[in-house]
Amino acid sequence: MTQQPDPTPAVLARALRHAVRFLRDLDRAPVAAAATVAGLRARLGRAFPERETDALTVTDELVADSEGGHDGSAGGRFFGWVIGRSPQRHSAPTGSRRRGTRTRGSAPAGRPRR
């Protein structure tokens, strides 16, 4: 039995190529996603193949099937707004802050957590 070469470097190189193309075309892309949720579900929700599919094909198909479903924004502020949260602002339930109690992660700025 021969050992198959590790596909990881090739898959990462392919993903990088897709990412670079996405960023290169960003100036011409619409800011809002162009695909509908129903369209994305139809493309991404297909049945798994009966046989194993190589990783490069899976990567290419995922990129093709999600085309139009990405927002045309690559700014750090946008990413932080969608994904990130401030521990001081969101870690404690609102009621506990009103009563003057703190939860772990809500220490005031400049004061280390214990």
C-alpha cells in the first residue's frame, strides 16, 4: 500500500489563490451579498457524494457554490462589528451591572483581572 502525499500544502495554496482573487476583485464587487439565502442553500445543501472527493475539488466547489454569498467588505472595523465583542460591554448581564456587581471579564480599563 502506497502512502498518499499530504494534500494540506496544495489545499492551502488553492485557498490562498481564491482569497487573493476575492480581495483583488473587491473594488468591483457589490458591498451587499448578491446571492439569496434560498440560492445559497440550494447550492450548498446538496447531498454528499458516494465516493471520496479530493480536497482541491472540495475547495473549488465550496468557493463556486458560495459565490455571491459574501459581503464585499474586507475592513477590520466591519469584521469586528460583525464578529467581535468587547468583554467589558458584553460579558456581564445588564442587570448585574446596574446593581454594581461585576462578572469575570468586566474589570474596568487599567485594572487587571484576578
